[in-house]
Amino acid sequence: MAEIRWTEEALKWFRNIYDYISEDNSIAAQKVIEGIYEKTQLLANFPEIGYKYRDETDGQVRILLYGHYRIAYLIKQDDVEILGIFHGSMEIGEYIK
């Protein structure tokens, strides 16, 4: 089972998503955040569930979909690092370098 770690950048994206949605509906914001978090927990047992975005020297960057959001993560040897959460309309290549 892989350990799931969140980068500071990913946590920032997570908070921003909540803040943006909660301006209109805090209940909906909480549901989206919980859904994204639950989706990331699947990676502990199924780290390759997302589609391959690219190879890196220290692992593979993959994308896991949740609703309108793309969860970018890096598979390393024994862990999964959440890199960011992006709305589907965003150009993900500008944020994942």
C-alpha cells in the first residue's frame, strides 16, 4: 500500500477550491472537497488508476479525474505525492513543470 503525501502547493489548490465554491455555497464546497479527498485515497491501493501524463526521473506523473477537476500526482517508489488539483478548463502544463 502506497503512502499518500500532499505537497504544500496541492494543499493550497485544495483550500482555494474550497474558498471559491464556498463563496456561493459552503455545503457544496464541502462535498467537492470531501469527494476529491476520497478519490485521492484510492491511490493508496491503486496508484496507477489515473492516466499517465509524463515520465519524470523520480517517477511518473499521472492524472486522476474527479468531476470537473484533475488531480495531478507523482508515483514514486513507495508513495504517491499529490502535486495539485486543477479545474478541467485550466492548462495543466502551465502549472506542472
